[in-house]
Amino acid sequence: MTTFVDRVELHVAAGNGGHGCASVHREKFKPLGGPDGGNGGRGGDVILIVDQSVTTLLDYHHSPHRKATNGKPGEGGNRSGKDGTDLVLPVPDGTVVMDGAGNVLADLVGHGTSYVAAQGGRGGLGNAALSSARRKAPGFALLGVPGDLQDIVLELKTVADVALVGYPSAGKSSLISVLSAAKPKIADYPFTTLVPNLGVVTAGETVYTIADVPGLIPGASQGKGLGLEFLRHVERCSVLVHILDTATLESERDPISDLDMIEEELKQYGGLDRRPRMVVLNKIDVPDGKDLAEMVRPDLEARGYRVFEVSAVAHTGLRELSFALAELIAASRAAKPQEEATRIVIRPKAVDDSGFTVVQEEDGLFRVRGEKPERWVRQTDFSNDEAVGYLADRLNRLGVEQSLMKAGARSGDGVAIGPEDNAVVFDWEPTVMAGAEMLGRRGEDHRLDEPRPATQRRRDKQAERDDATQEFNDFKPF
């Protein structure tokens, strides 16, 4: 049964925003007390967060579909809907988040590092929030915005200071078992190690992690053997240690040719050729192994490698190796820049950025794309004429109508707002002022106005009678 998974495809859905409420306050002696519809709640986000207690992506392999909760709709009495609960997904340290095309969205390293994989939808405004001096009694509310739907790929790359590289059965697992407290599976057949193993080594004042990963064979960079499943876990390591078998039973192999093959695979994979390297000649407890190690050591040192002769079985040369690795790790850490405090990156919009685009497509359709117009369309209840008029007002104030005219749109041309698979299409009719002006006093109800004093009402009635009398005198026959 699979117990370790380092690559999964995850389908995440954020919560939808709750709809706003259209309501009018009513009580005794005050049947029309004004709009009191509350706002809808925000949909929950889907958040990935690094958890040191998690070491595999196995849970998401079995359950790849995850969804946050929706926001609740608003209610009368100015009661806003409850926000949806964020869905927090713990991932191992070193998880890379990518989209379906392989583009890296986030690299999660360090406990507590988080990334919002899917943003929850906004809650719709209730008619209380939409009321104003001009719009005293809105008969509509805004709909909640749907949450994001994302298909992402999670890929785990082991976070370690040292990576042990070499042929299968070169003794990597045996070495990490004696250098640290790790207890990997050890056997006398190839590919015993099927998953990365991590061990912690203490050498003086330096503490570092060492990774034992599956063995390499020719063609690993193209996917042969465990191929990419191995090389992926080497990328983050600061130091590479070649484990060369001096007691191999295969006549066509020797430490020099093994080293050349592994170096070629690392070169083909890319990005690993500048890492500090060290060579370990393992299994010198075998008589022939000791002789072969002494024979090839001068050639390896002539290439510039530091060479250590060790025996994981006899515990020979381990102390010197562990302190030499600690020295390299300390130098590598000192060369890295210090981590800076969290910074807020501000990316101001260009002065001429209108927030939307208007493009005429080959079939003559004018398509409007932009975060605001598309969101406003999703928030509109098209069964409510007043809500449609409000949308027209907003688009007109944003400058969409002027942009359509500049793009060459004429009366009756088709206009689409949104992407091809989810757009609102209509026949465009240019207006001087859209929406509310066409519908007259939309959102106004004089029953909600404050009553005028009795003397002022008598004066207004008398003025109306005087106007009627004057109009009659002007048109009576002579």
C-alpha cells in the first residue's frame, strides 16, 4: 500500500459569497421604515500552510477534491450573513504549488508559510448598503460572487542540507542510519529505498539534515528507474555527496565510471552542476574494496574532490566525514543572505489603466474584460429591472460605454461581458445616461420622505391652484 506521495493534483473550490437581502423595515405606526436588508457573508478561502508534522501528500492523493464553506445570505433587520469558514490544508515543508501548465505559483518553505490557493467570493450588498440620498428605497440587492475554482499541482521537494547520491545498493541507507537516528530499510537488492529518508546529524555546534534518496541509474534524468522522483528531492540540498561502491559485484562498473554517470545525469537534469560536492568511497571493510579505494583515490583528488574512505558496517571514517560535511554546511549557510522581515509589495496601477479592456472579435462581437465589470455582472439579478439599471449605471460611470463607442460599436451590435465560457451577451444601445436615468426615479419612494409642515403644505397647494388659474386665463377664448 502506498504510504508516501510527493506529487498530487488537487481540485480546490473556495466558498461562494452569500446574497444580499432586499427588505423594508416595518413596525407599528411606521409601515415603511426604510430599507434594512443585510449584506451576504464572504465565502471561505482555501489556504495551504506548511506543517512540520506532515511529511507526505498522501491525504490529498486519496481525497483530491476540497471545498470551503459558503457565506450565508443577509437577512432583514440589517443582519449580515455569516462568513464562510476558511479551509486550511496542511502540507509538508518544501511543497511547490503549480498550475496545470507547470507554472510555479508558490514555493512553501518554512513552518507556517501559507498560500491562498482559492479566494472566497464576496458577499452581495443588501439594499440598506445600496441606499443613498438619490436612492432611498432600493428594491434590489446584489448577489454573492462565486468562489474561485482552481486545479493545482502539489509537488514535494525534500528540504535537506546534504543529499546522498549514487547507484542503487551503494550503501546510502546504511550510511545515513549510522550518521543519524534515521532507520531506513536496508537490504541487499537494488531500489530498496523507494522514498526519501531524512536524518539529523550533530557535528560539534553544527546541526544539519541529510537525505537518503532512491538510487540513480543511467537515464534517470529522462525518467528511468525512479528518475525524476529522485532528482526532484536533490534540488534544495546545499551539498551533494557521491556514495561510490568499492565492492560492487558488477564487473562492468567501477567508482570512476559510476561517478561520471551520476554527474552526467545531474547535468542533464539541470541546476545542480554548481553545488559543492564530496566523494565517499564506501564498503572499505571488504578487502577488495579497500584496495580499490586506495587505487582510485588519487584520480578523484586530481579532479578536485575531497575524498573520504568509510565503512558504514565497521563505522570507519564516519567522524571525519560528519565534521567535513558540517564545515561545508556552515560555509553554505554563511554565504546565504539573511532572511528579511515580511515586506508589503505595492504594485500601483498605471495612470492610464481603466481597469477593463474592450476588444472586437472576428465575428464582430465586442468583448469587455476586466475584474470589475465581470464581478458586477455576476452580482446582478437580471430578473430585476432595477438591478439591471443599477448595473448599467455602474458600467457607464466606469467608462465602458465611451470605450465601446471609441472601439467602433454601433447601436444593435453584440456586446459580451466576461470570458467566452461564462459571458453575458446583449445588443448594445448607446445612451446619454444609462440605467437609472432611463427608468426615471428608480429607488425613490416619497412615502419614505420626511413629512412637511402643515403651513408649507398649504402654501404648496395654493401655489398649485394659482398656477392652474393662470394657465386657464392664458388659454381662455376672447
